[in-house]
Amino acid sequence: MTTLKSKLQEDLNVAIKERDELRSSTLRLTLAAITKEEVAGKEKRELSDDEVQKVITREAKKRREAADAFAQGGRAEQAEREKAEGEVLATYLPQQLSDEQLQQIVAQAVEEAKAAGAEGPRAMGAVMKIVNPKVAGQAEGGRVAAAVKKLLAG
């Protein structure tokens, strides 16, 4: 078992013993998503830590989107629950980049892309290819794309 997945399993056992309903249900759903990912395809396989992290990131994003949808729908209690579940999952993800750090990485990537001959808004793809590996897991794709677009337009 991968170390991140085993940590999730251990934390689930602790949460169950402590009768922490929010934490245990969140971890159960996340472990179920990981298992679903492992059995998807032709053969069952063990996910690496990076793949497990991607599943956790995807689950956290679902919680954020659901919290926003519930908040807009006037269901504050359910929105709070989703937000709390997202915070539980955030503890298993790497520290997110600040806006300043992200801007710095994007600015460097824009310079690299310009040096390679990419100009203007059409350089978006080239810049994203440079930025994505550098920020993997530390910044959401939409946030990165917005920063790149802003820098290329301005």
C-alpha cells in the first residue's frame, strides 16, 4: 500500500475510534474514490502517492464546488459541511502557492516562452506547458490559467 493511502487508512481508524463523524465519513469517501480509481481499467493496480494525491485534489475540488452550489442555493448548513470536508482533505495536500509565488512562476514561464518565440495570447499553450509541471498539486488549473491569461494580455 502506498504511504499516503496507508496514512489515510490509519487516520480513518483514529477518526472512527474518536467518533469524529465528519472526518471518518470524508476519509471513507476519499478511500472509496481511490479504490474506484485502482480498479478502473482492465487490471486492478496500486496507485502511486502522486496518483492518490490527484484523487484527493479532485475530491477536494468537488467539495469546494458543492459548497459554492449549496451556498448559492441557500442551503448554508450543507455548504458548511462541504467546506469542512474540503478542509479535512486539504490537510493531505501540499501547501498551495500564494498569489505572489504563482505570479513569479508564471512570469518566468512567459519569459521562457517568449525566448522560444511564442508571443501574445496565442502563447497560452506554450506557457501552460512550462508552468504546469512546476506548480503540479500546488495550484489549481483554473487559477494558473487565469494568471497566465492576465500576464499575456497585460
